[in-house]
Amino acid sequence: MANRPLPAHRFYHLLFLFSTRAYSVSDLFGGSAPATLAFELMIIALVWVALLGVYIDAVMPREFGVPQPPLFFLAPLRRGARALVQRCTRARIGGSSVGAALEVAPLSNSLSARMLEEGGNGSDGHKTTLEGEVEGEDEDVASERRRVFDDPDGGCIATRNLRKVYGSGKVAVRSLSLRIDDGECFGLLGPNGAGKSTTISVLTGLITPSGGSARLVGCDVETEMHNAYTKMGVCPQFDILWPSLTVLETMLFYVRLKGITRTDEHTAAVAAATAVGLGGDAMHKRVSQLSGGMKRRVSLGISLVGTPTAVFLDEPTTGLDPETKRNMWALVEASKPGRVIVLTTHSMDEADALCGRIGIMSKGELRCLGTPVHLKNKFGGEFKVDVSLRGAADEAAADAFVRRAAPGAELVVSFAGSRTYRVRRSQAAASAVFEAMGARDDAVGIVDWGLRQTSLEEVFLAIAAEAEA
């Protein structure tokens, strides 16, 4: 009796009935029982089993992708009820701050809600506030966290106390609160294993967050990711391409995924291939025939097809020659208006040239945040003086002159007649050193000289060393 609702049982029941006598097609539709009844029950069983399969596929945990909550089909009702309650609340209390608080209150799976139950302590031992602020974190990072919580619906991309813990117990991302606005190219930097790729994987729906919440182009990454796929583009860290397809066929595949119409898809695919320098005959080459750098260009082109609102570039120029790399920089720069770009890279020159703001992660935490100039001024605190000498005999005179012009100058590099000194801004002004160098006497032996501020690479190394310590 228990297996009667199953389609297979009804099918074999029909076969049994067909073996007992001859039936026509009309007997299955409004004909005599029991064949009609068995056929109708089989159709009903097929429908409910198909619906059950779709439901299980949507909610079952998986290695990649974000499963839907068990009652995801009730989401429209929940949103409608929530909007109705908020409208009634605002009408009743006249839009007071209490009503605003009610709008912010529902945080799906947020770490801040769990803080109330855990007594304000994170599960990894960090002491936090109600909004997840880590004690002793950088002031710019804390300011960004407050900006996210003050405007929960702001920004094209926003994370609130985002957290990811793998099954092995490794905490890859810790309480990340970040907001990226339209038209911004944000650089996410950090050493290997810092949590950059994990953050991008969570934002693109590849893996499920362990805590906190995140929004991408207005869609919650845990419940509405299916609405965000057509609005984003991804260049992964490693090329994921079909070797048997040509470049044009690869672009056409992704153009169709983005919903481009049939009449425009070929034009869009050719434009994407041409933009990354793979036009002409290269478009008709199979991916398996391309070099590593050309495959990287295909991945970058895929991320930009269909004019996505949010683009994630995970080390996009790895393996490219300097000329092609500069061309890709120009392409990314031209793609900034009207969209958000999140860039991870190990090239500090690339981050300095493309990114309006930069965040440096280490051990899963955001350690600093700001424009490249702000980070250099904040974490540098010094400038460098480079000098070239006539010969080794002039080293003593040059040292004495530099230390008179910049008290406290420290020699950091000496090689083949070139010397570099580090000068702290608190000990000497760059303007005074510049003036003294311009008025120097030939007797000091300095042929050429230059002043430069702390580089972004030096800031990166300082942040990484501080995190390790």
C-alpha cells in the first residue's frame, strides 16, 4: 500500500492491466476503469515526485552553491507581510526612530543577533560589540563597519559581520563589514590564505557563509542569489574553460547566460573577444590551442560580457606580459562607470593604478582600509631619499650631507654607487630636504637624487608583518 503513490508502481500496474486485455488510447482518457484510474494516478504521482525533486535540489546542502532555506517558497508571503507591518507601524507612530529601527531589525542569520545570546563574545575569542566591532581594530575599519550598519540598504555590495568557517575548523573570514558603492573599483589585497578568494566565493554564491549577511546588487546572497547571477561577472583565480570550444563559442555561451537577445548575442560576443585582444583569427581558435596568458584574457572577457553591474576580478592579470597587462588595465579603467569592480591582486602597481579604495586582509580580518594615498601616509610615516654618487670615495661626504639635510636619516640600501635613506616625517620635512638637495655643492659627490613616499608594497608588507606578530 505504501508504494502505490510512486510513479513506478503505477507504471507497472498499467503494464499488468495491458497484459490482461487489449486497450486503446481512448481507454486511458475517460475510458473504463481501472486503466483510466491507474493512468491518472501515474500522472499525479509524476507531478508530485517532480516537484519533490525540484524542492530537494533547492534545499539540499552541496559543495558549491548556496542552498535555499526549507520554506523558501514562502519568501514572497514573508516579504509582503513584513512590508505591510512596516507600513502600518510607520503610519501608527508617524515614522519615528522606532519605526526605522523596526526596518533594520530583521537581519537574516546575522552575527550581531547572535551576539545577544553569546554575551558579546565572538566564537573565536575576539571581544566584540553588539555591531560586531573587534576590540582594537583599525579606526578606518571600525568607521566602515558603522557606515554599513547606519545604512543597511546602501551600496551595491555590502557585507555585515560576514564570517566563513570551513569544516576543518579554519576561520577564513572573520566579522567582515564592508560597503562598495556604484562606480567604485575596490582593491581587496592580502597575502595567500588571507580570505580574499573566500570572500569573493561567498559574494558570488559559490559557497555558503557561516554567519553574518551579505547583499549583492540588492539581493541577499543566501536567499536571492538566483536574481543576482545575470547582474554579475566573475573572473576566477584559475581559468575554468571548455578546451573544445573556440573563443567565440565560449563568449556566445556566456552571452546567452546573461540573457542577451538572439539578434544581439553575436555582436556582444565579438565585442567581448575584441576588447581583450582576441579578435580576428584568434576568435576562431580552440581554447586548448591558446597560451596561458590568452586563456587568462578569455576569463577576463567572460566577466565583462552582458554589461554586468558587479564584476569580481580575482588576480585577473596573472601570467600576462607587461604590454597585455597594461591593455587590461585600460579595459578595466574604461569599464568602471556604472558598475562595481572588486579586484584582488598581488601586484601593488596594479592596485595603485586601478583602485579608488583598498582594503588589506590578513588571517581573515580586514586590517586597514582607505585610498592608496591615505594608506601610504598613515602606515608609511616616512619618505625615502635616493642618491647616486660619482664613486665610492664620495660615500662619507654624501652620508654627512644627507644627515645634515635630514636629521635622523637611516641608510637602508647601498649598492653600486646608489644609496637609499629612510627619513621619518616627524624628524624632517620633505620640503626642507628637497630645498637642501637642490642647493647642494658638487663637493658632496651626489650626481642624481630623488625623494619618494612610502610605496603601497611597503604598506602591504608592514600590515602582513604586524598580523603575523
